[in-house]
Amino acid sequence: MYTFSSKLKTFSFVLMIVGILGIGYGFLTAPKTTADVEAILKAEEHHGGGHEANATAHDAHGTSTEHTAPAAGHDAKASAEHTEHLEHVLHQLQNKPWAALYVACLFFMLIALGALAFYAIQQVAQAGWSPVLFRVMQGITAYLLPGSVILFVLLLLSGLHFNHLFVWMKDGVTEVGHKNYDHLIAGKSGYLNFAFWIIRAAIFIAGWNLYRYLSRKNCLAQDEASDNSFYKKNFKISAAFLVFFIVTESIMSWDWIMSVDPHWFSTLFGWYVFASFFVSGITAISMVTLYLKSKGYLPNVNSSHIHDLSKFMFGISVFWTYLWFSQFMLIWYSNIPEEVTYFKTRIEHFNLPFFGAVVMNFVFPFLVLINTDFKRITWIIVMAGIVILLGHYVDFFNMIMPATVGDQWFIGIPEIASVLFFFGLFIFVVFNALTKAPLEPKRNPFIEESKHFHY
């Protein structure tokens, strides 16, 4: 049985406490009024700017609001546009701590979901190499419940207008004649409405957690069984789950990520999001496995098992790159204004994280893990794993931040603190779950094959 070390447990609590303090700081220091925003923008202008939209500079059309002897009508219009601009920036800056919390919460929850999908695939494929890793996978998927509950609360708070993350939730956005009316969003209101949206979220989260509960229950029961009946049950529910998962994962990606920018859509977005969190889940399995091996656990996990995990890390990184390039190239080359705006915004305002994600998620793991021998060397795998996980956090950052905070972004205390909090919670939940059962299944039909897996 695994024992959760006091040092690791203390480390997880420290991360959570520091994270909570930083998250609180982010909310407390967010501007409360347009006057606060004006002061912030004037200070930025005084210090040489940084954000494109500065205090006195430009109205919605890029025209200077500082004219010599303007006409009264124009002056009134400029004043109204300036006020509207300040309100827009206020919403962006108020969104910043919310968006930071949302990105980190979603990312860590999806790591657990990616590990759950990988586990289900192993069950359905009746893979002979992986059973010695099943308890590691189940430990990581334990985070799915608390992670998804926190995420659901954030979704509820968004629907109750505690933030402005989802612009389609604005008052009057579907009412003809209202100042917030948006024809495109109104056309999607049959699908993008809060009641239907939150019901979908509840169904997705309940389905994923139900499978996780039943599969672990059957896996533990199989240890004490005299036949393979519980293994067969797991096979059947895993097959059903994968059908449920591939549908709900796509819809989830539209609902929770793509809808922050409801004027834009991509037909392969669900696959793109899946590739991102799937490789993150596999990487987490590899990292936890290597940690447990370093502490003397998992004696039957050998370099061939690690090699296979590394191959998946490498292969899915290439798959993610294929989807990234396919989505980017087709939209950029077609140059349709309402579609290409998505990438134009990211290239202009998020240049470093946008292209940096490609380096971290493709170039680095490709160069490091393409060598067969390197796939078995612990420090190289850990280095590649850290870069992959950070890179896919940046990927989710790129998906959500441009639509929620615009050019007011920077990775500061709220972003770092949110990652620390959920990382600490992830460590605590995962390693606490690993203490609840032996780290090796006893009566899995393929356990002996897995123990002697070499090539």
C-alpha cells in the first residue's frame, strides 16, 4: 500500500494556501469602477503604455478623442464612446482574476478526464501492457470529482452574472432593439441559453464521474472475485463510456471554451481540445508513475512501460500539432474576416504565448522524445513532461484569455496563484486516492502479461 508522505502532503497544502492568497489578491485589486480604469490607463500611458487601448488615446474607430475645438455633437459622441470604452476595459480587467481561475480549474479537471479516457481505452482494447498502471490512472481520475464540482460552480457563477466571461450571457443580447442586441448570438439562442447550457454541463459531469466510480468499483471488486465477471462489466461500461465521452467532449469544448468567443467557430475544435487534454492526462500518468517508482513503489513497472507512455506523449503531441496547423492554416489561408479574426487577435496581442505553445507542445517534445533511448530515461521524460504540461496550460490560456480579457492580459499573480492552488489540490486528491487501495490489481486477466512486459 502506498503511504502519502507528510512532506508531499505539506507541500500540497502550502501550494493551496499560497494559491488562495494570490487568487484573493487578484479579486481585491481588480478595478471596481470606470474611474479606477481611467487611472490605470493614464498610469500606463505615463509609463509608456503597454496595452493598445490607453486612457486618452482612441475611440472605438481608432480616432483620437483629443481634437482641437471639436463640434458639440462630435464632442458628445466622443465622450460617449470613451465611456463605453472604459466600461469595456473595466469588464476585461474584472474578468482577469475570473479567467485565470477558470483556465486553471478547467485545465486540471481535463487532465483527470484525459487520464480517464486513456484508462477506458486500455479497458476496451484489452491491452496487455498497461494493467500494472491502472491504479495510477485511477488515482489521477480521482481528481475529476472535486475538479468538476468546482468548475460547475464557476459555470453557475458565470450564469448568475458574477463575471463577463461569456458575452452571450449579457442582458439584452437576444432582444431586438436592446443596446446589447447581437444578431449572430440571437440566432444561436436556442442552443446558447443558460438553462440548456448548464443542464448539459450537469449531464456531462455526472456521466463522467459515474463511469469513474463504477469502473473503479468493478476494478477493486475484481481483486476479490473468483472469476472475470467484474472485468467483463468494466469492458462493457468502458465501451459505453467512450461513446458517451466522444460526444460530450466535443459539446463540452463548444460550450465551455469556444462559446467565450461565440462569433467564431471551428469544425475540428472538439478534436483539438481533446488532443490537448488527452496528452496532458497521459503525461500526468507518466509523471506520477515515475515519482512512485522513485519512492520504491510499483516494482513491476519497468522501462518498457515507461517507454510506451513516452510514445503516447510523443505521438499525441504530433497529433495535437497536426490539428493546430490544420485549424490555423485553413482559416488563415481562406481569410474570411469573421473567422480569421480569431487568429489575428492572438497573433497581434498574444504573439508570445500563441507561438510559444507550438514550441512547447511540438518542437520541444518532438526533438527530445523522438529518440527511442530517451523514452526510457527518467530525467528526460520528466523534463519533457513538465514542458508539455506547461505548454498545454498556455494552450488553454490562448483559447480563453483573448475573448475574456483582450489585450489587457499578462501572466501575473492571479494566473500563477490559480495554477498553484489547483496544482496543490490535484496533488492532495491524487496521492490521497492512491492510499486507498493496493497499487497493483490482483486478478486482472492480463496482470501477468503486464508484469512481464518487455521489448
